[in-house]
Amino acid sequence: MNKEFLIKYIYGIADNALILGQRLGELTGHGPTLEVDIALTNTSLDLFGQVRSYFQYAAQLSDEEITEDDIAFLRTEREYLNVLLVEQPNRDFAFVIGKQFLFDHFHFLLLTELQKSHDQTLVAIAKKSLKEVSYHKRFSSDWIKRLGDGTEESKQKMQTAIDDLWRFTDELFHLTENDKKAIKEGIGVDVSKLKETYYKNVAEVLEEATLDVPELNYFQEGGKKGIHSEHMGYLLTDMQYMQRTYPGMKW
Amino acid sequence: MVEEKVHIEEELEPILKKVSDPEIPVLSIIDLGVVRSASLNGNKAKIEITPTYSGCPAMDVIGDDIKTALKDAGYEAEVNLILAPAWSSDWITEEGRKALEDYGIAPPMDATSDKKALLGEERIVKCPQCKSTNTHMVSQFGSTACKALFKCDDCQEPFDYFKCLI
């Protein structure tokens, strides 16, 4: 079996968790309250833990002598395959929660399906991660309701964030050529089939939060093909700094 | 509750019982349920552990502590991290639950009660200090990934609740 496509498929899943985890990590010490600060960085830690499992597996599959750290820290921007949504800047708390909420609902559906993969390592990671992501989803959904159905100001800010981030949601369900190959091999998840359930679930929470469900007909994409938004370069500069300055550095 | 069969070599059990989770020093790794197997071949011990949460930073320390403990007892140790089956809070032993409560951490409840407690539907989490159930959740995420933060409305003490993960 050609392992290249499997490695690439793993990057496609893991990079989302890695980049979102990095964005959440930026909040360490900057959360609006101590409890929220801890919650967001705990979520980041869960995501990084999942990333390690994926990248350890990818390193094992690779013919090159590489480690999880090489994969996480030493690729170039074009080699990261995360969706545009997760690399968006934090801006304000409504954006942090909006981004998290829109990703968590997708993440939950993806991992639920990944449990049916023919690749047993991916099944194990999915089963483990799903338990954690259930907590993430509950946390972000609760905050959507609290801010949406809160004060006039919190509602307006939450609505702005959702409206702004909505254009990145369609990409979650796009299939790359590599995804199609992975689906054919019985390893990958056909994310295009999750779209309907996703928008239904997300709309339910937004309605309960008394927020409007955006009606957009234009969407942005590119991340899955390695073509990122202008924010990605800055994020990587920050994230890769230590590895590039002190090559081979370990925890 | 799924019955998980864990094989732990009798000879190794007392040694592993002395190794604890660095974040919850009163709980041995056996009682926490993270040791999934411990086998012995001559003086070569092979231990399999599984993380409670994917990003649990304690796993590396636990791995090192196991190696040290076994080395001190004259064994050569190999520690492997396994992911399947995924850890469940059901694997915490009765003894472990008691140790948690004595230490000031409310032990995990069953999944249904846990959900009700974390969603704030029912006040059922018992304060480990004064044993009152007049408590409320402050945050779903506590001092470590595996805990939620609660506060007792009777004795006013904040405390950690070990989240249910099944």
C-alpha cells in the first residue's frame, strides 16, 4: 500500500488540531477570567495530545528518519493542510468561542465517523479524542448560548464573529484528491456527507442562543490544499521559533 | 460498565502500587487504571500504560517513574504507551475513589449522573470536605484536564471533581 497518501491524510486531520491548539495556546494567561483561561488552554492541551498521537503514527509510517517534532515544527507553510477556519486570529473572545464552536461541531462528527476506519491506529486515536472533543463541544456551545442570549453587547459581538467566520465553514466539507483516495481505501471519512448534519446541529445551538443563522452564498477555501490566509505565516513564525532557533530541541 | 481484563504480574503489583500520578500523589497508577498490562520475562518487565487524556503531561513522568521503581527493584523495564482501548474513569478502583475523596477530590460518578452534574441540572456532586451535596460547578475545566472545578455552598470551599470519561 502506498503510505504517502495515508501520511498526507493524517496531516489533513492533525493539522487542524495543531493550528487550533496553537491559537488557543496564545490565550495562556490572557483569558477573560481565570476559569475560562484554564478551560481554553486545557482544550489546547487535549488537541496537542491528539496531534502527538497522529504525528507519532505518521513518523512511524514515513520512510524518512523523522519525528513528531519535525512534522509539527519544520514544515513550510504550503505543507500544512489545515482548514482556513482554525488559523483565523483570536481577535476578541467572541471570535475565540465562535471559531471553537464551528470547529468542535465538525470535529465531533469527523471523529465519530473515523471510528469506522479500516486503519486501527486511527480508530484508536479517534475513540480517545472523541471523549475529549465532547467536552470541547459542550463548552463552546454553552458559551455561544451565554453570549448570544446575554447582554445586547455580547449578542452583537457574538453575531459579528459568527457572521465573519461563517465563510470558512464550507471548506470543512470539501474533499481533496487525497481524501478521495483515503475514502476509497476505507480509511478516510467522506466529510462531504457530514455537511447536512453539521449545519443542522450548529443552527440548533445558534437558534437557542437567539442568534441569526447566517445566510451566505460565498465561501473561502484553500487551506486543505496548503494555500493559507495571510495570518498563517505569522502563526507559524511564532510556533516554529524554538525549533528553528535551537534545532532538535526537545521538551 | 465494560469489564476490562488487565493482566498484572503478581510480583510487579506492589512495585507499581508505589508509583503514583504526579498530579494526584495519593492515587497509585494501578488504582487510576492507567496500567493496562505488566508482564515479566526473567527479570525483564514489560509495562503497558494508557493516558487518561491525550495531552496528559503526567504520562512521561509516570513512564519514567515506573522505570525507576522497577530498576530499583532489580528489573529491566520497558514501558509502552497504548491508546486502545481508551481509558475510562470506570477503571478507577474502589480504593482509588476512596483515596481521591480523602485527598479532597470528588471521585467521578456514573455517566448519567455526571452529565446532569456538569450541565447543572442536579446538585449531586458531594463536597469532599463537608459531604454536602449543596454544591455547584464553577467551571467544566479544572486544575488539570481530568477535573472540573466545583464549589460547596455549605462550607464555601472550592474543590475539584474528577470528571467521568467513558
